[in-house]
Amino acid sequence: MQPSNWQILVLKPTPAFLTFLSTQFNDAKIPEYRMLQTDNTAYVFPHQNSEEEFLDEIEAKYVNMFRHEIKRWLGEGQIAKDINASFLDFLCCFKFEVHTHLVLMEESLLDGNQMICIKPRTAMMKLIQDKLSSLNYGDDLVTQQEITQWQENGTVIVKNLPSVYDLRPFLRLQYYNLYETEMLRMCSDVTEIWPEVESYQMFCRYFVVEYHSQLLHLV
């Protein structure tokens, strides 16, 4: 997989975000925390050379992201109010999930306004470790840090779907291509450890699929 010129930031609200909303917007209907844990907003950023540079880029644009998150969860009417929030507040209100492996299924990235994220399940990680051990590759070929990175920095598929109900038909049609893409990302040099994935059900056993209906461009 070729390195991308872009990276995706997914904002996952924390309990502090609910506290912030209830403090800043007393008359608003605050959503339940569980509602904030699905279909998180994803933002497109130019790829940075270091974590420090990326954090600087986030700080430069955090107000726009904060305003969008408030508008998304409380409605258009609430955003007219000025936001009394610092970058530290923003850091407390959201957990960052960064993805650098992008597969484009639209004519250009700017045409994409939705995305699908594919991540390996624990069952896949255990299978990889067991197969490496059985083939005498050594215990240090894949470190725990690499496993964590594989699970957190999943492959992003930039693909617009008419509705969330079209997600499963798309996955049933493309599951094997998605499987190969993920395995190439993780284990391109040891293809002999790849498990057999002969059905959509087997794909679901080994991979988590997350759908994000909002992919916003901050470039």
C-alpha cells in the first residue's frame, strides 16, 4: 500500500464532552453518552511528518471541529452561541483516532464524504501470533506495540453510500478485496500466515467494520 498524502482524524467524544455540553448549553437536550460512541465524525488532514506537527495542525483547526460536533449533537440552533473553550478543553472532550492507510473508491478524496474503517479483531491477532510461532519466526517478529498499532490504525475506505443500509451489500461484494488490503497492510512479507477467508461470515469473524457517515475536509 502506498503512503498517503492525507491522514484521517476520527473524534471520539469522552464523558467530558457531555459535561461541557451541559455546562455551556443549559437549555439544550443533551444526548446519551452511548449515542456519541457510534458513527463518529472523521476529518481529513494533510499528512504531517511528526506527531507534534499534526497536533499543531489540529490546534489550528480545533474551533471548527468543536463547532461542528456541537452542531451535530445539539442541532443547528445551538451553534449560534459563542464557544467558550480552549484547546485543552478540546483535548479533554475527544479521544483521537488517527488513520494513515487510505483506499480511495471515489474519483478523488475531495469527492468522498463518507468512509468505512476496517480493523482486525483480537481473534485475527491471536491467529497471526500463533502461526508465526508455529513457523518458528520468533517471538519478537511482531511486537505488542505493532499489534496495537494494527488494531488502532485500521484501513480507511473512502466510499460514498446512499444510506447505511447499503453498507452490508457493499461488504458482501467487496469483503475479499478488503481482507487482502488489510493483510497486505499488516503482513505483506509473510503471506503464508494469512488465514483462509472464504465467506463474508469469516470476514466478520476476523475484522471489525466501522461506518462513518461524515467525512469532512479541513484542507
